[in-house]
Amino acid sequence: MATVLPSEVSEKAALAEDAELGPDEERIAYAVPPLGKPQANKRFWFQRSEHYDPNDIATQPSVYDNPDTAAQYQPRDDWENIHRFDPKARWTWGEEHKVIRKIDWRIMTWTAIMFTAMELDRANLAQSLTDNFLDDLHMTTNDYNLGNTVYAVCFLAGEFPAQLLAKWLGPDRWIPSQIVLFSVVSASQFALEGRTSFLVCRALLALLQGGFIPECVLYLSYFYKHHELTIRLGYFWSGMFCADILAAIIAFGLLHMRGVAGQSGWRWLFLIEGLITGTIGLLSYVMMPPGPTQTASWSRGKEGWFTERDETIMVNRIIRDDPSKGTMHNRQPITPKFLWKSLTDVDLWPLYAIGLTFNIPTFSPQQYLSLSLRGLGFDTFETNLLSIPYLVLKIINMMALATLAEVTGQLAACATLFQFWCLPFLIYLRVVDTTQANKWLTWGMISLLLAAPLGHPVQVGWISRNANTVRSRAVGAALYNMFLQSGVIISSNIYRADDAPLYRRGNSILIGILSLNLVLYVLAKIYYVWRNRIRERKWSAMTSEEKLVYLADHQDAGNKRLDFRLAS
């Protein structure tokens, strides 16, 4: 949900379109130019009716249309977009959709490419397993589990420092630096010699990659409305799965280099993919502008990517959708006081709890996919290619889930579909002896399990919505990812060597965690509905004058304001 609009806004907007106005109404009409019809339930291209007119006004009603409340939501003077902020700005649907397409092409596409680069360096370990990686380094599956655990712990440890650095320096400066740094570590895995060097590289790689995802989420929030962000986060995570598809295809070729210069194929895989990632990191210094009104530079042109009109539309549609985005500028550090406020924001805790366990039912099987397929009798190159179909289906399912969540507005209910999808396939793996079953049937069941519609875009967008401040949005995204990485640590230790090859104990644990997840989603839904009812009761009991006094006194901030409703 969002900030509750004062009823006077719609009344004044209606007066502004009235043909016969008295002296008082003329003042109101002058103060509030005509607004567009609210489009809360028809916000996507496939929902447009035959009456859609690109020349209709797209500017949606907001708190800035009431002179009594506008001052309480005024952006800070040093906000980087303040020179384009204009409450009286109006634009058409045709103009807005054209600007969104520009943002998608210029900003969203490159952000997904950067995520693809990170995932290449993060996920190529799975491809290396098919080329006798463990045997070459004299390691066991338990050493592999330890490596995944070390990676998850260090990734978790890197989340906050990286996110705080990005907020202070700006994502446009820190993210490219981050990519270049971890690409160096990734490429250096060419020289791995054994268990110790393996663990050291996994730790360094994770420390440098930590925070990357919440930094990108914060960066995208500068350009998109809340309902648009969830869909774009679907594209963002699609970049990760595209990287996994590319990794499988690239690995098919690079692993054939075993024997070149007397080296294993997996060594060439780490080196070459590290070089690819480093190149993307260097290009990112050019391709990432600081914000909507800061695209002009020597590399992006003196006039920048967007016209003055484009910038006006970008800035005002974003601030109207979420006035909290004007409370911090994009290079303002998060102080210890703000950090503590964000950490103790109990209204985001239900989402952190979900982040801890929701992905465990598929993460453990995914980590062991390569080893499982090799165990079924598939060779090195078949194993890498057979990982592609589930990734394609997963992208389709994830985008469908993100769209369904935004169309229906039922975030919790839609996110649970991931769990219901996984349940029958986990039961199959638990009760069937896959070593005796047809290997293609087993591959199909595992692939369908891993193709479950991922709830990441929905849940990260959910946190961004419910944060209602820039600092809580930055910290909340990092905390969610930290809980997610804690779940990875749990996942990495569910399938154990003494439970191989059927992992019946491990699959029983996964079914139990899945059941817990369903309970967590229900509790989160109940909590947010309860919180909104309490706020609505208090807000509705106030007179108009009391509401203005409340807003002027800033008695509550962010998602604690009585005029803010939590999404569920």
C-alpha cells in the first residue's frame, strides 16, 4: 500500500475540472491543475482497455495536491532531484510510457547485465564439479559443503559494509568497483591448489560480492514506482538465471579445454569467466548514472540520456508515488542513529523471517544438482546442458508470479505458490528410490522442483514498499539478504555424505521447513492486516485539523506514520 491521501485532494481535483467556478473554487483550480484518473487497479499494458488514450493526463493524485499537507512532504533542499520537483507538473500516459521504456533500456537492462556478471562468478563452482574439481583438489563433498557455508557466512558479513558504502559513495561508484574487485578473485581461482586455497577464495569472493543485490535494489528504486519495481526485480533475477544458462553453455565449451597448457578445464573456466566479469565491471563505470537527473557526463553525452521534460516526469511520478524518496540524497551516509532505527523496525521483521527459510526447499537440491546428475549416469557435458531447461521455466514462472502479485495486490498469498509448487516434488524425492528409477524421470522431477516460481522479486519489492524511508529501504534490503544467506548456510548442511545418495533424511527436513514457511506467510499476512486496522481506526478518529497537526509535528516517521498502510 502507500500513504493515505486526504479526501480533500480528490474533491479539489474535481473542482479543478468544473466549468463553473466561484472565487474560492477558482483559487483551488489554479492551485491544483487537472489530475489523471486513479489507475490503482489497471497499471500494466495488458490491463489497458479499448478506451485507453495516450493523450489523457497520467499524473496521479498525491499529497502534494493539497496545500495543507504538501509542506509536510516537501523533499529536502539537498535532494539531488529537487530542481525538477514540481507539484503542478502534468504529463500524459503516452509520455510516461515512453519515459518508462527509456528507463528500462538504459537502466534496467544494464543492471540485469551486472547481475549476470556476478552470477557467472558465483555459480561457476557448480559447473567445475562436473570436471572432477573435487578429485583434482583432493576434496570431499563435505569440503564442498564447508566451502558453501564459508561463502554464505562471508557474503552475509559483507552485506552491511557494502550497502553502507554504496549509500555513502553512491551505487554508481561502488557497484562497478565491487564487480572489478570480485572478478580478480574469481579469475585467480585458476591457481587453486587444495582445500585451504579453495576456502580462502570462497571467503574473499563472498566478502566482495556481499551487498551487491540490495545495492542494485536501492538503485532501481530511484527510477521506478513500487508496483513497477516488483516486475523489474523479476527481470533483475532473470539476469541471474540467464547467467546460469550462459554458464552451462560456456562451461560446455571451456571444460573441453582440459589438457590445454596441461591445465584442467575448470581452471580455464574460472579464469575466462573472471575476465568477462571484469570487463563488465569497467563498463559499469560508464553505464551507471547516479540518478534520474544526473545522466550527463563525458561518456553519456553532455545532454545526458533524458531530456528536461523526461526528467520532470521521472522525478515527479516517483515522488508522488512515494514521498519518502525525497528524504535523503543519493550520496548521504546512513548514520548510526538511522541504522539503529532501521534495525529495530519491527514492521519488517516478518519479511526477514520469511527470507531465512523460504528458499531452502529448492536451494539444497540445487547445490547438489550437478553431483546428482553425475550420480545418475550423465556425463560432464550432458550434466551442464541438462541444467538449462529448468532455468528457462523458472524465469517464466518467476515473471508470472511477480505479475500476478502486482495485479492482485496479494503479496503473501502469491509468494506461497512457491511452496505449494515444491511440495509434491519433494515428496517424490523422499519416497522414491531414485537410484532405481528411470534417470530421465528423476531428472524431470528434480528439474520441475527447481523450476518453482521464485518469490524474490515479490518479497524484495514488499520490503521496499513497507520501508517507506530511503534508509530503511537500504538497510531492510541488506538485512533481508543477510537472512537469506543465513538460510543458505542451513541449506548447505542439510544434504550430508552419510545420507547419500537418496538423502531421505535431508528431504524430510526440507518438507518440514516448507510447512514452516506456509505458517510464516500466514502470520505475516495476519500481522500486516492487524497493523493496518489499528492505524485506520486511529487515523479515521482524527478530525481534519488533528490530522494536519499530526503531520506538522512529525510525531511518527517512515512506516510508523498513521497515514501509511503496510502492503500484505
